[in-house]
Amino acid sequence: QSALTQPPSASGSPGQSVTVSCTGTSSDVGNYDYVSWYQQHPGKAPKLMIYAVNKRPSGVPDRFSGAKSGNTASLTVSGLQAEDEADYYCSSYAGSNNLLFGGGTKLTVL
Amino acid sequence: QAQLLESGPGLVKPSDTLSLTCTVSGSSISSTNWWGWIRQPPGKGLEWIGHIYYFGTTYYNPSLRSRVTLSVDTSKNQFSLKLTSVTAVDTAVYYCARNGGGYAFDIWGQGTVVTVSS
């Protein structure tokens, strides 16, 4: 099983929206609605931002949203703020109790 | 609110066994279906190592399966990771985390740095 594919970087200006993609296969992203997104600031543990494709845990701003189409999931951050600058990782269930992570995307707020 | 804390040696010699423990506080380890381990090599992305149900059933990353063993001690509210025959490529920050449902990790430990070096 291979890691999910994410763009290495993404950027946007404060107030803008940015979307990060996460591409898998019909064996993982395309077959299960168990895609999660994590935010990681330097030197910190990852933080769950989205689970089950588009659900937000309590406390996560509604500026963060998730979606999926076919084998590709996406995370959209609306109304970009300086504190959104971080690395973002997607994850997907891949069947048989296996999990996959994406390679990560560095989001820069210009 | 559950809190997780990893503990174990920060330096392991090549070919030795890496052993880490995750202590759960603020919640019973039996209150959540399963608990996981994830690692992150320096400057790289996250890698799922495996997860263990509170009653002991385990699932491992196929790429690590031959070297990994997870265990749980409900009396101590802890679960543990052993990784055998380590090499430099096993150098990473190791995180333990709680399954929050939907195969997502909703609570993470702070992470512990493990360096494999002689």
C-alpha cells in the first residue's frame, strides 16, 4: 500500500480560501468515508481537524471543511488566518484495519 | 478529557529493540475501542505503525508487521510498542493516539524522540 498523494505546498493570503487535495485509490479513499485531516504546527503533535470526510470535532472552526469526490479528498480552509500556517496531513482507512497517511502539505499564509 | 504520554529510551542502538509505553490519564483505556501508534521521521510525514483494541486484538502496518508488537495493560491504563531490529531509518518522533471514531485519532500524546545510533 502506498501513501496518499498530497501536494507538497499550498498558499493563500489572509482572508482567502485554499484547498488541499489528497489522492488515493479505489481501495482506500474511493472506497471508504473514513478520511481524516490533521494540522501540525512545528514541533507539535498533530491535531484532528476533520474526520469521516467532512465532520469537524468540537472546537475546530467552521472555516475548515472537508469533501470527497471519487478517489480524491480535499480540505478547504476559508478566511485564511495567520495561525492556519502549518503542515496538513490526510489519512484514510484502507481496509483490513489498515490506515494510510498522505505525505503532507505545507500551507503558507502569505 | 483523556491525556496520553509516551515514555521510553530516547536512544537505541542498531539491531536492538525499541520499547515505548503510552500512559493514558483522565479516562479508562477500556472506554475507547482502540489506541494507536504513529511515527514521524525527521522532516518527513506521518506513518501509521499499528493499533490495538483494549481487549488485545492488534493490527499492524504491513511494512512493519514482522518487527512490531503492540500490547495493552488495562490494570495500568497503558499500552506499549516494541520494534525489533531497529536501524537508523527507525529514528523518528513516536506518537501514541486515541481512536476517536471513524478511524481518526482525536487525542495525541506529545510525542517522544527516538534516535537509533551506536
